[in-house]
Amino acid sequence: MTTIFIISAPSGSGKSTLVNEVRQIVPGLDFSISYTTRKPRGSEQNGREYFFLSRGEFEAMIRQDEFLEHAEVFGNYYGTARRFLHEAEQKASDLLLDIDVQGAAQIKQKLPQAESIFILPPNRSELEKRLRNRSLDSEEVIQRRLITASREIENYDKYDYILVNDRLEDSVMALRAILLAERLQRSGVQPSAAETDTIALAECCRLRNIRERLQPILASFTAAVAPGGG
């Protein structure tokens, strides 16, 4: 049976790097490449980072009900095609959906059994630093992304797991643990000692177990938008 994993994060949180790393070490994991009407950036290639469509092509897919979810963000459409779920089910693979908070809410409504993971940066200043280091966006766009991040982060408690992306190596292992732990628990098979450790690592990221650690991170975003904040 296919398990669907939703993964969301503010732009610049390192989600794409995390997903690319974990796909190399977790077998039987399909990945949904989103469709978008925005223009390619840098070295992005059609069919690798995104499928790039015209607005007319995207709206035709909407009319034909080809999307599991879609949303308009910063004036561009983004969407997840249904075909990825059908293909994963045919192969008995799990499916990882890389989508924003709007799309995640749509998927959860349609597929409540999906597991959701929210990636957080260590704090707002680190997120700003990462956005600047990418050298992809103008100052205006960077500021807009930071404002959007603050709004997206308010939705953290709608997710099953929270992963703070501080050290990449640790984050990759935590994400791997979440994916494998869900498989183990759904399989009904008695876990080995190593698998029990994997489940324990995943549980550290479960929302109810990480709330206390999140408080200073959330506060760093709240302080920035409060009167007198940066």
C-alpha cells in the first residue's frame, strides 16, 4: 500500500537539498515533480525541478481535473498531477509530495491518511542568510519571501512532523527515519533493534514531542514582524 508523504517548507529552508539527499538513501520512494507556470531559474531544467507550462496549458489541466492540488503563489500556478499517485500505486512505492501549505491542506482534505512533514529553518536570520546566498532573487523578492515564510510557519501545527533543518546530515537522517518509521508501523511487522532506534528518532520530530524546541524559532519570526521588529 502506498504511503503519501507531504513535505512543505518556507522558500530557502533547504527542502530541495533534503529531498534530493533522502531519495538517494530510501528505496521505493517516488517523487512528484510539480507543474508550474513560473519561468525556470538558473540551471533548472524542464522535468527535473519542475514541469514548466504556459498559463493556458496549466489551466487546461485544471479543467481536465488532472491535479491532486494546485494553487497560485506570487502570480504563478503550482500543482501536483494525479498521475504520480497512480504510478506509485502501480509500483507499490511510497510517494513524496513537495508542496506548499495551501497544497498540503488540499491533499490532507482529499487524502487524510497522508503523513505531513514541515521543514523549519533554525531561525529567521538564518533563513534570510540562505535566501541571500542563493543569489536568485532581488531584495524586494527576498523581503516578500520572508513575509510569506512568517505566514507559512503559522501553519506548523497542522503537520504531523516538524524537522528543524540546522545541520544537513542530521536533517537527512531525521527525514529518513520519519519515512522508514511510517513504513514500519504500517507494515505491522515487529521491528528489529535498529528499526526501533529509527522509530525513536522519528518520534523526536513528531509535533507533540518537538513543540518546546520550536518556541525560539517561532519567536524569531514573530519578533521580526512585530512593531519595532527588523
